[in-house]
Amino acid sequence: MHRITEAARTIDVVRETDVLVVGSGPGGLSAALAAARAGAETTLLDRYGCLGGNLTQVGVEGIGWYRHEATVEGEGIGREFETRAAAMGAASPESQSLSVGIDAERFKFVADVLVAEAGITPMLHRLAVQPIVADGVVRGVITESKSGREAILAKRVVDATGDADIAARAGAPVRKTPREDMLAASVMFSMTGVNKRRFLDAVKADPQTYRDWAGNA
């Protein structure tokens, strides 16, 4: 592999904060809300132009499909996402559980409202490309955006990238699930006019896994 040497440069520190959460998916959004509500100055960073991660950028409709009769409710901020979304017209009953399906586009606004209410500073369109490590502690991240490379410093950094990007690049031990055991990304959708019983019977008669579909792309 050919290599080049990147020239040293001075990078502007564009923000200093108590808590920096990298990634605004359900986990990162929850972490940021919890930190801000506990009184910490909190910054929420995301590579895309909206908050919500899988809820808004992928179209996965919820995080509470475990909720069925006789199950124990975990409550917490995840449940708050559903109740606020429903109250703001951004959710509807989920067909397979006692949960709700979240409207991806409308939840972008719900997330904005939650973040604004908590006093969180959102920083969007910025990809975290490198952790800033001092004395074995992650003290911030370097980002890339249309503005070039910038630095954000923090007393505490929460890696909510979903892939442990910051932790791994900082040298922390991580474990990656073998590719053949990973769950593929999916997008939820709704259909009408489908004979549900015939569909389920067909699935049982010809069960398939993601491995069966390999090579069909």
C-alpha cells in the first residue's frame, strides 16, 4: 500500500463543552438529553443534516417493539420519544406490538424541539474523523465539514456513533461481530390489501435468512 505524509496543520477549536455526544441516533440523542437535563453543557454532533440517526435517516420506525402484553416497560427517554412523537403527530400505532411507529420525517422536528428544550447545542453536517487524546483520555474530536477540519474539546466524550468509531480510533479495545452474523440494515414500510395469513404461511413454508440472499445484489 502506498502512503503519503500529511502536512502538519493548525486546527481551529470551534467549541468547548462539558459533554460532547458524537452521533445523534436514539442512543446519542438520549445521552445528550440526559446530560443536559443533569445540568451539563452539552453538544450533540452528527454527520448528517438532521438528528435521529436510524429513526430519521434510515426510516426504522421505533425503538420499542419489544413492548407486548405481559412485558415489563423500561420507561426512560426512549419511551419519551414515542409519547412526544405521538403528541406532535409524528407517530401512529405499530401493527406488531403495543408500541408506536415513528414517522421519520416528522420526528426530525420532534428531535429538534427536544434538543432546543434541553438547551443542547447541535452541530450538524460534521463528520468526526479523529479523537483528541491526552494522557489516555479522549478530550474531544476533530471534524471534517464544508468548513474544513475543526476541533471540538470536551470534558467528557460519549461515543454514540453506533460503530465505536471514536473509541476504536482512540485505541480502546473493541469487538466486531463477524460479518456473517451481523444484522443487515432494513427499512420499515406499510402495505395494504395483503392477505396476512397467506403471507405468514408462505414465509413458514419457505423460510430464508440474509445468507440465502447473498450474491443477489
